[in-house]
Amino acid sequence: MGFCINPGNEGFSSARKGRYIDKSGIISLINKEIDGKDKLFCVSRPRRFGKSYAAQMLCAYYCVECDSEKLFNDLEIASDNAYREHLNKYNVLYLDVSSFLGKCKIEELTKEVCKTIISEIKAFYPDIDTGMGIDYALAGVVDHTGTKFVAIIDEWDSPIRDSKSNSETQKEYLDFLRLLFKNSSATDKIFSAAYMTGILPIKKDGSQSAVSEFDEFTMISPRRLAPYFGFVEGEVESLCKEYDMDFRKMKEWYDGYELPIAGPIYNPNSVMEAIKNNSFESYWRMSSSATSLLDFINLDFDGLLKAVEKLIGGDSVQVNTRNFQNDMINFSSKDDVLTLLIHFGYLCYESGSESVYIPNEEVRQEFADVIRRVSHKETLKRIQESDKLIRDVVEMNESAVAEQIEKIHRTETDPLFYNNEQSLRSVIKLAFFAYKDKYTQLEELPSGNGYADIVYLPKKQSNYPILVIELKWDETAETAIDQIRKRNYPEKLKERNEDIILVGVSYDKDDREKKHHCKIERI
């Protein structure tokens, strides 16, 4: 067994020795397409979402040079009628592209990959002519063994991400993929199936995919592969029961990637780290980052920083994902940047509304940490204003609070939706968007009668009071305070044994100047 040719099952065997969540159902979907027109799969998911585990599983299942029956007999795939038909029946061409980049310069990647494959073919099949190119050599292996290949390429997009501006290196690499998978007759002769994983979708060449034959499954369009990357809710509930972990907190910290078919999807690496350490915190930053979030949100596109402020505040933002070129250099708008952040897992995409939002507490911390390091003066000013607003609330400076919320309402709200209830909630979230250092934000806190607009719960180390905020039109600020009291929001929060500040803000929608008024009470 080699590094690229028939690498065996050791990687998956090691994974099975730990706490393994069964994702073998994906094999059934690939088996259905073996030697068919849809046999080429490309799956893009954020880092730490189980892509490499799946690649190792597929190597173990298909590789003809090993016996993997014991590794799969207790998994979901074993109940499939075609399980044994394909188990260990194929040559495997396995490329872990990131591991090659650890051994050679990126400019030498394609040559190093080809050299390694040819070297292994020469070692295992010395009678095969390798002088005609890698496609002819692989075809020779098929003729010699009577067995086709299943190609498994992990981190296929590493050269696209790591050589952002090196177009020649990217072109050489994409030409290599085209050589293997673009010519349908050669591809059909060599491969029964191919499976690629990465973070980015396949790079576009003009308006088309550079390797157009692959069927793509992305964070924007995951389709039938949605449940097989990340943990679904039932899997996380079972883990929480097994390890006596708080499922509600697990959901708050690592859920949020709502995918069609699968429903809620959790970051699997973070879930397992939380269980291992018995601690809910951000494990995102502790893993190797593909790039810097700060680099992207610092890009000078109109509306980008304002969109980020809304996202940190807890709102969603409209996005057009269709013009993204699937690389990290060809950006033409804030939509391209937001689309990239979807693929990197910093944002979740809601296809029905074509909008994005920050998925969970873990990622929200990443945004909150970097937003204070942006280079845009206007955003830094907004952070300072938001910090001051929180201080003004705590210090019960009613006129300053009314003035700042009025400013945000006037400058950030479409006049057509000025009096819309959801718009008012967005005003509060945008005004307090720098809350993350001291507070956790809750929306629609249940009470005996109705819901609060926004509730900010202080983090334990901040020693700040709870904030309950209502924004109303055509009522007095005092009425808003009375409504908070009547709905028993404070009663719901008393168990925390912390001071509570009630904030009522109101304005007259028929008033030409729409001057805002504020009433603050401390319990």
C-alpha cells in the first residue's frame, strides 16, 4: 500500500478507536452513482466539520488492498443492500493536498503530486509504461489489475486558498484536475467515482466551474449530503446525555448552521472539545485557521462594515451569492465577501430569504474580537458610541440613551419600515451591537404575558446589571416601563440575583422630528 495508491484503512481504523459518530450513510449515496453520470462529488464545508474523517472512511471502504469488514459491520452502511458489492473492491487514488503542501513549495505542488503517483505506480506495477503522462499511467493500472479507481481528494482547494494571487500555480493545478476529470472517455475508463472535499466550491473559470463535471454540495446548497458533515441535533442530544452535558448550552454555543434536509447542524470539532474539556468556550480559534476574519471585514466595499455591525448585533443581512468566483481574491462587492464567510463557516445562509446571520456564540465571539481591530474610522466610532450607550444605560443617563437610539433609528432605518416592529428590534440590536464584551443577548424572553424586545444578560465576570429594553411608538416611555413590569419580565430574571435595569424608549410616529424619549428604572 502506498501514500497515494491504495493507502489502506489505518486512518479510519484510528478514528474508530475514539468516540465515533456514524456518518457512513454517505457511502450509500456514492454507491448509487458508481460508474454513472453523477459519479463525481465535490463537498465543501468549513474547517473542522468532519471532511477528512469522511475521506479516510471512504479510503477504508473502497480500497482493494485491505479488509475493512470489521470497521463497517456495526455502522449504518452495513444494512445497505449494496454494502458488500462495493466493500474493498476498487483501487483508490488518495490525495491529501494539504499534506503535499507541507512537503513542497506551492509552486511545485502539481509536479510533486504527479511525481509521487508515478513513483508509486512504478514501484507497485513495474511493467506499466509511465512515460505517457499520469492519465495513461492510471489507465495502465486499470488494464493491469482489471479494477477501476475511486479517487478521493482531501483539501482539494488548498492551492486556491494558499496561492491567492498566484494565477499560474492555480492554473497548473486546475489543469491537472481537468486532465483527470474533464475528458469523459478517459475519466470513465479510469474512475468508477471521485470524491473531493474542501472549504471552497470549485473555482469558476469565467462563468463556469473549472471542473464542471463535479456535482457540488456546498454550505449554500448542501442538498442530500447535508446530514453527513457536522452533527445533527439528535446526535448532539445523545452525546449530551451520555456525557452529562447541558444540551441548551451546547446548542447556544455550537449550533446555528440550519441546513435543508438536515435541520440544525453543529460544529463537530467544537462539540467534542467541549465534551473533552467539560467547558463551553470558543474552540474555533484554537484550530488552524485558513485565513483571518479581520482581513475580510477590513475590505473596502460599500456597506460591508455596516452589514457586519448588524450581524454582530444579532440581525440577518441580505446577500447575493451568485456572483462569487469561489476564490479569495476576486471580490467585487460586499456580497462576495459575505459569501466567502458562508463557506468558511463564519456565517450561515438562509436560502428562503437569501440572507445570512452569525450562527452561534462561538463564532459571534470571533466577530466581536476582531471588530475592534478594524481599520475603518467610522466603524471604530460606532463601537465607541455603542460602548458609551451601554455605560449611559447603566448610569441611567436617560437623555443620552434617547439621543443615541434616535440617531441609529433615523440613520439606519429605511423610512418605509420606520415603524415596523421588527425594524424597531433591529434598531436596538444595532445600537447595542458592541454588547459582546459584557453581555449575552436574548430576544423574546418568555414571560407571563408576551415577550420583551431585547434582554441583555451580563457575563459573570462583568458585574453589570441585566438590561431589559422596550422600544415603542405612540406610547410614552413610562408606558413601556409599565408594560415590562406587567409582563413580569423582571420576575423571570430574579433567580439570577442581579440588579435589573428597565429601559423604555418611545416616540410619536406622527411627530415630524420623531424625537425619542427614554425612561430608565433600576430594580
